[in-house]
Amino acid sequence: TSVLEFDDVAASWPDTTRLAVRDVSLRLRAGEQAVITGPSGSGKSTTAALAARFLDPVHGSVRIDGTDLRAADPGRVREIVTVVDQDAHLFDATIRENLRIGRPDASEDDLWDALEAVSLGTWVRSLPHGLDTPVGVAGDAVSGGEGQRICLARGLLSRAPVLVLDEPTAHLDADTAAAVLDRLRARLDGRTVLWIRHDAGEPPATEDQKRENELVRIA
Ligand code: ADP
Ligand code: ADP
């Protein structure tokens, strides 16, 4: 069965009449990865919001492990789907505390492993207070790119079986983006991942997965 399944989904945001997405169907089995691409405003982030049930469809259904999200307990949805937004959402706390939010039991090694997967290991080690560095209110003590990568590292630490990564390199320069994508791909091999990117590129997966992947393009 599919871990994540969209069946002919249409959705509108509150206080709007036009559909933000329509006719979206996709299926991800355990360990599969897919890429959603489309131009700005085509509904990619709306699709991520639907997968996390931040929004409900007006037509069709979103299912996780066969259960319609509308019938699922919100806590259960968060256990199953982790969405990493394209903008950083950090708490006014230290890097370590931000990383541990979803995984209080994560070991120091787990934290460094996740930071290295987003190429932040050297940067955090270079900070005078290391992992105990505060990120500031709304993350304003770190750059947009650093904040987004801290959020990505937090997503990697999540035990949720489905990971949705919304433009994971949106705030990075091209070289850093390429390095981070390489590391993320390697790190996420075997996990169920919905990647969202505005440009159609190589599907971020191994050769075997590429053959299986459906490339979902939304108008
Ligand atoms: P993309 O991620 O592909 O750029 P979005 O899903 O953000 O596209 O946008 C699709 C449509 O939904 C757009 O018309 C956008 O203005 C609208 N939209 C997106 N997010 C919101 C929101 N939080 N509230 C209201 N409308 C939104
Ligand atoms: P660590 O592996 O110790 O955590 P980082 O992940 O931060 O260290 O990366 C180590 C160094 O290598 C950093 O300076 C990073 O910018 C650089 N780096 C990593 N990958 C690439 C790459 N593909 N191209 C260029 N520089 C890279």
C-alpha cells in the first residue's frame, strides 16, 4: 500500500475562491521518492500543506497509510509526516534545542550527523558556543540559509516515515546548494521523501529510485 497518496485533489486556501491546486494525484510507497516541480505559484507549497494537513482538500483525498487525513488524529499526522518548509521556522532557543524539538532523545552524534548532512558541521564547530549558540528571535541571529539548514537537519532527525522537503536549498548559493543536495540525497537514500523544487532537475535519488519515481508536474 501507499504511504502517501493524493487522489485527484483540489484545494483552496481560506478566504479565497480560486483553486490553489487541482487534479493532483500521486502515490509514494515506502522508500520511494518523488519530485514535484512547477513554476512559482503553481501549488507546490499547497501540496506540502495538504500532506501535513495544514489544509484540507475541497475535492479528492489525501491518505497516509491508507487513512484519509480528515479522519486521522492531528498528533498522528505529525508522527507520520514531517514537512520542512522553504523558510526557516526556528524557536528562540539554541541550535541544540531547535534540533531536539522533535527528537528529545537524539544523541550528540545524531545531532552532528544531521548537521553534517546539511554541511553545517564546520560552521557550528566554529561558533564560540557551538551547539549552545542561540538562533535569536525568529532565527534572526543566523542567516536565512543557515536557518533553513538547521530546519533541514531537524527534519532529518525526525522519525516520521514521510518527509516533505519544500525547496530545501531555496536560500543557498549554487555551490552550497549542490553540496547540500548531494549530502541530503545520500543521507535520505531508502526513506520516503517528497521533494519540491521549482526547477525540473535530476530527481534527487539513486539510479534505482529514479527509474521507479514518478515525476509529478503541476501546471
Ligand atoms: P508554489 O509553492 O508552487 O509557488 P503555492 O502553493 O505557494 O505555489 O501557491 C499556489 C496558490 O495558492 C497561489 O495562488 C498562492 O497565492 C496561494 N497560496 C499559497 N499559500 C497561501 C496561503 N497561506 N494563504 C492563501 N493563499 C495561499
Ligand atoms: P563537516 O563534514 O565537518 O560537517 P561540513 O559539512 O560543514 O563539514 O563541510 C566541510 C567543508 O567542506 C565546508 O567548508 C563545506 O563548505 C565544504 N564542502 C562540503 N561539500 C562541498 C562541496 N561539494 N564542494 C565544495 N565544498 C564543499
